[in-house]
Amino acid sequence: MNIGAVVTAAGLGTRDGPWTLIFPKALLPLVVKINGITHIRPMLDLIITTLTRVGCSKICITRRSDDDAIVKYTKALWGTFNVDFTIQDEPRGFGDAVYRGLGCLNNVDWVIVHSDDGFMINESSILMNSIKFAADSNIDGLVFVRRVNDPSRYGVLQGFVEEGTGLYRVTEIEEKPKVPKSNLALTAVYLFKYSILTETLRKIEDEGRPIIEFTDAIKQMVQGKAKVMAMEVGPKTWFSIGTPSEYTVVHEIVRDRDLLEII
């Protein structure tokens, strides 16, 4: 099972401003320990470390054209690993950023899609179990969901069939619904067959939409009878640095903990 990954790091990060006016959100510093020694590492480093641990053969990072710092940092620390870059010139949504990243990946069967501003506690273990589940099951994609108090802020499962404890067959999904039909909200980590994800996003791109949400692609796949499953993780599993308050929480969670214990 050959796996690649797309990391979307092209967002403006306006909610974390004004710092992110000059510094990409993906490189916001976190204090962690590696083999007992304190290091300052950005969120992007936690994500790349996780993706390498689960066996990704290639990673493509979608970035803004003016974010050279991401390239310099990644090449400095991961220069010997197969990391490539592509550019999203205009903010056209998460789905468009993913589509551009898919163009960097060749000869992969599955792709992990990951945002640049969050992670799951024990993500390596969660992803490895999910990859095994995908390999053993006849599915086309897997999303991770957790229960939230205000689902209207997120992509939400609007229809599903429970097929096991914490495991759901997705029948309907919507981005930031005005009337949420469940409290199962998406995390920004996904696992999909490369071929079906690429073809679905290509069709949406050809429609000429100005903004392409990733949930649009999932919705089209589900409507086209693709089998997309949702795996529930704990409510305190997914953490994001999308706002200053969220960044503060993440900083406290990872501070003085060993990197490999976190991811």
C-alpha cells in the first residue's frame, strides 16, 4: 500500500495575526522534547514527523508563493526526505489547495490529506490503525470526526449509518451547516484513494467555482456511491492552532513532553 500525503499550508492565517502577516502559521513555534532535550519545533514539523512514521513515501506541501520560509525550513530539516512543494496563488479554499498538492504525487495508491494548523494526539497510532482498516476493507475514503458543542462552525456529518462502535458510513456531509443534524464534526485529517480523490476534485475544478471546499469533494464522492467511512476520535484528541486561544492550549499540551509521546 503506497501512501503519499498533501499538507495544505497556503492559508493566510489571519486569525493568528498580526504575527502571521510576516510568518506562516505552519511555522509557529512549539516547545517539545526530543530524547529528553528541549527543542523549539513548529507545527509543520510535528505533522511531517507523523507522516514519515506512518510510511508516507512522498509529501507535497501546498503553500503561498510568498512563503519561502516554509521551503527553507523544510529543506533544512528534512532535506534528505522526499518533500515537494506546490503553490496556491489565490485563496480558493482547502479543496483547491489539496488538488494542487495531488499533482506532486506520483504512483501512490492512497493519500493522507492534512491541514497545517492541527494534529491529533497519538496521531501516528490512529493513522496506522486506519491505514490497516482501509487496506482490509472495501472503502474509498476515511474521515475522522469528534463530538463538538457547536457543530455549525465545522464540516459536519449530516447523514450516516453506524456500522460499529465509533464507525459510520457517511451518507451526507455539509460545511458549516446552519442546521446541524449531528454533533460529529470533521478533523482536518483525511485518508482517501488517490485516484478517486483526484478525479473528483478535477471535476469540481472544471466547474470553475471560485472557492472549493474539501467537503464538496466528499459530498460528490458519497453521492456517486463511493464508500466513505467516518472514524470517531475522542473529543480531546484534535487540537488546532487556528486562533491565539487555541495556540495557547496546544502550547501548554505539548510543552516539555517528548515529541514521540504526543504524535
